[in-house]
Amino acid sequence: MRSRGRGWRDRREAGERLGAAVLERLGDAGEVLVLGLPRGGVAVAAPVAAALHGELDLLVVRKAGVPWQPELALGAVTASGHRVVNDAVVSGVQLPPAELEQVFRRAQEEAEEKERLLRGDRPPPRLEGRTVVLVDDGIATGATVRAATELLVTARPRPGQVVVAVPVGPRETVEELERVADAVVVLERPWTFQAVGEWYVDFTQVQDADVRALLKP
């Protein structure tokens, strides 16, 4: 439940407001590709793409969790194999290198499977020279968004610019992303942050079928 009058009714409203903010920031950005992080990020990305008159697609990233505490992220990996490693967590749990590799490999396989399920036989979107806007429904640890951002900024040929756009995220995490992306657009960056869901009245889980429907031309 949304608290203290902050936040948005649902992901659509958040996306509409975010789209307006991105449009104001970018102006005429030319050919725009909007990539949502499944699943909730795609629901926010759809109205952002509409506001920017851009192409909508997705980018799948999987969190690599500590085996006995899956919510604690060792890092994240994209379907293409790009990894972001949380060095502090890796050092703390002291997993043997072979087990660490196994965790990341499994996460990558899950990302590959999810991408096939959601994208079907759609060809991958063209990145070269385009303004690419990466969207999620909010940032918690930032591991998945950072992995996706690093993948985009290191892609060759490189996009014209990489913009991260989210409705809400912790101030410190947003500042870290600003050092990676060309630009970051965030509607709310609170000092005190507990969970993304507290910023939405309706934070119902987005289903795979919903994502496929949003991606239909």
C-alpha cells in the first residue's frame, strides 16, 4: 500500500509520469529504443515508449543469489553473459570459485530461458547509434539495473546514448548508476528506502503473458 501520499496508483501511471520526465530531459532524441526489465519494468516501459514514440522491447537480467539466502545478491547476469559482481557479498560468503561460477552460470541459463519465453522469435533490437532508455519499475539493490546498463554502454557498436529511467530508487544507488549511464531519470530518490512496492497502491505481479501482450506490435 502506498504510504504518506507518495508514489503512484500503478505501473501505468508511474510509466506515464516517467515518460513525461524522460521526454523533458531528452527533448528530440532521434530514434529511441525503450528496453524494459521483465517483468514489472516492461509494464512501466510501455507508456514511456509511447511518450517518446519509441520502439518497445525488453532486456532480461537475472540476479545471482547466495545459495542459502537467494534474496542476497552475489551479483547479476544478463542472458548474453555480462556479469556484475557484488564484491562485498562475495567476500563475505566465501563461496569456492567453482560454486560461485555455478551460481552465475545457472542464473545466466535462467535469463536465456526467460528471454526465449518472452521474446519468442523476435529478432534482437538494433542498438547502434540509438538512444536506448532502460526502464524498471523501481530500484532496490540496483544489481540487475547496473548489469543491464553496463551491458548497454559496453555494446559494440555502441548506442548513441544510454539512459536509465525508473520511478524510484535509493539516492545512493541512483548516484552509482549516474557514474555508469549517460543519464539517469528518476522521479523519486528518497534518503530512506525500504521497498519498491511501498511506492505503488497496486503492485500486482506482472505475468509473462502480460509482457508478451505489451510487446505485440
